[in-house]
Amino acid sequence: MTVTPTYVSAEEALSMIQSNQRLFIHGSACTPLYLMRKLAEQSNRLRDVELTFITVLGDLEVQKPQYADSFHINCMFVSAPVREAVAEGRADFIPVFLSDIPDLFNKKILPIDVALVHVSPPDVHGYCSLGISVDIARSAVNTAKFVIAQVNPKMPRTHGDGQIHISRFTHMVYHDEDLPEVNYAQNTTECEIAIGKHIAGLIENGSTLQMGIGTIPDAVLRSLTNHKDLGIHTEMLSDGVIDLFESGVINNRKKKIHPNKAVTGFAIGSRRLYDYVDDNPAIAFLDIDYVNDPHVIRRNPNVVAINSAIEVDLTGQVCSDSIGALQFSGIGGQMDFMRGAALSEGGKPIIALTSRTHKGIPRIVPHLKDFAGVVTTRGHIHYVVTEYGVAYLYGKNLRQRAKSLIDISHPDDREDLIKACYERFKIFL
């Protein structure tokens, strides 16, 4: 028997939200932008409503200064739409491993009053899909007192943990809206392409890959066309996997857990990617406390984790989430996969970054900027890759690390780094 949903207006659905409540906002390309615009219209009646989420995409109306008395953002990842609000002190940031966020909900450390999610239309059995962002949304829906769903025919129906029966929704609002898109390949530089080739040389046939966010992971994927039997177990999928799937380079045959399936928590990319994952049984979107659990990750052999950074100091400390005191992003899943890959038999945890920023600022530095945060510690670091090569730091002392990192720094920065190395370690290189 076909289940028929009941839809209400956004105004009616959102009228249940009260002052001083905590709201979970579905993230990434599933950000419910229509509901957020309509919520902003109700700001006059609301005060001190807390909004918590990870990455969001699109124009998030409620983060604007005029709504500061009504809505307070308390996010667990600082993405572009809220970066200014955090920098200006109008919003807060919670540093936390991505794999631990479901525990914040489950243990009532961050109890959720209302979850706002963005889902596919229900099937004949009454099940909607959390689409291309299952990650922490699954736990949010499980624990929230009330759930409001923005139902969108453009949302892909994905396989895995994202199936939600309409009986779980307090209200459903139908709205046809394009999903936010990101093209990482569009802005790839020659330096990033070179990094991609260096990393491709480290990846063996039969490896299982994790890719972080940004242009470098996409550059790596474009360099893997001659590889064989690769698998995917990652927190995020981007467009770069599609051609490798279609050519058979990625087939997931060698994986020990979830063989023959790619595992991910969310996807960000173009409409081509969203259409590719729609109803695709070869791709499982799973709860992030499972996907990012290092003890799960390590069960696959030859896990290669590829993540980017803002800067690395000469001892191997990695800053990935801040530019000095400016909070730029978050801890995310970097440490989850760096540790999981390190524990995997034959695994390779890799930090990749260009030797300089687009403005010519060095990224391999004598010491991190004041107030910068360490995401990956020097005890966890293994490989660092720039366009100038690969530095393997695991098991090396501080002086050896410094020499290896100087060797892959920008040539114009090496003299200053050598001087800093002598001042700190009393050794000429």
C-alpha cells in the first residue's frame, strides 16, 4: 500500500520552534536553505535559538548580523558561510573529531530540540532518504525531540543508513530547489597536479582510499587512471571518483569490510555526482561514527588517507583548521583517518599541501603561527607531500624531520628554514 505524505507550509512547520531551543541543521549539500530563509522571517518572535551543524553550503540567511539576538551559531566546523560570523564573535566553534559528534547528541551533551533536515520524497513504503549527507544527520534525527523535513525531488535517494520513515517527521515541507554544487577540479593548479602525481606514486594497486576536502584529493584521483582494484572508505565523495568507477579502477574488490561497495558519509560536488550516487547500490552512505571510527578504518589493508593542511612546522606538527587565531575550518575527520590509516596493515596516512599559498606565503615553517591549532600531532604524522616531493617522517628524530621537510619546501624558503633549523637544533644541514 502506498503511503501518502502530508505536507504543510514552512511557516506552519517552523512555528513550533521556540526561543532558547537548540536546532540541528542538516549540512553540506543538504543544507535546508529554504527552511533557513523562512526561519529568518520568524526572527522577531525568537530569541537565543542555538543552531548547531558541521559544514554548510549556500547563503545561510540566519548568520547575518541583524539576526544575532534571535539565532546563535554554535558550529562544529567553520565553513565559508559562517567564517565571518565566527571571526567577529557572533558565532562559536566546538573543536571535536567528526567521529565523536554523534556521541555529543547521544549522550545529551548537545541535546537537540528540533532537527531540520533535507530529504528525498518518500518511496511507496513511506521512507525518505537523507540523501548525500548522512554523516552526523542520522544521529541527530535519532535523538531530536522533533524533526522538520524539507522534502525535495532533486535530493538523491542514497543507500545505507539514511532511510527515515515519514512517521518520524513532526512536519514535512515540500520545496523543489537546486542543491549547492562545488567544482574542486575547476581551480586546480599545476602545483596541486604535481602533488597528485607524487601521491599516486605512493598508492599501490588494491589500496582503499580516503580523500579529504579540496582540490588536492581531486588531483590525486585524476592521477590514478592506471591503477587497479582500488576501494573507497572515506568521509566524503567528490566528482573525481566517477570516472574511476566507470573505468573499473575503483571496484572495491580488495576491501575486507564492505567489499564491492564504496563507503562514505557525505558527498559534495556537481549535479553529475549527485545523479551518479542516486539509487546507486554500489555506494553506501553510513553514519559517521562508524565510517570514521579508526578501529573500523584499520580493518581494511593498505588504507591511504589523503588530507590537506594550512601549514606544517619543522617538527611535523600539522595545522589544518586555523590561520593563526582565525578559525578557518575544523578538526573534521582528519585525525580519524590519519590514525586509522596508520593502524591499517600497509596503510599510509598522508598530509598534502602546496609549499606556498597562492599569495606566496610559506606553508612549511619553523613554527606554527601564534594561536594556530594542531590537528595532526607530530606523533601521528607519517607522510608530508608538496609539489617538490615526499617527506617520510615516521620514526625520525626532530633534526631528521627538519631536513626532510626542508627538502620539499619551496626553494626560496630553504635558506631561512636552514637558519631556523640551526637556531633550534644546533645543526647545519
